[in-house]
Amino acid sequence: MEELVKLIARGLVEYPEAVTVRVVELEQVTLYEVSVAPSDIGKIVGKSGRIIKAFRSVVSAAAVAYGKRISIEIV
């Protein structure tokens, strides 16, 4: 799942080498903290948050196939 998150995030930004993903295992949810270059925050969030909502939907749908629950945060 971490590779999927990295792949999608790197495809959305101008500086893919600056993308880092930190995985935090919580009780019921796996949290992915995605860090991008400051100039790329708007590109990953999108207008009215549409891009990040779609990003979360795609990764959540993939996680369901593995029986997991995930959450994505931009830091």
C-alpha cells in the first residue's frame, strides 16, 4: 500500500523526488503521512480538495481488497 501511495503522490506533483511517505500503525487504521515540497501542496490538495479526496478514495478502495482501513494526511 505504501508503494501505491508514493506512486500516486509522485504522479501528482512537480517535484516527485521530494515526496516522502511515513506509515503510522494505529489500532484500527493505518495512517499514511505524505510530505511534499511546499510548492506542491496545492497540486496534491487540488481545487476545493478534489484531488486529495480522489486520492483517498482510490487508495481506500485498494485497501478494502486487503481487508484494511487506511487514512492519508498531507503534512
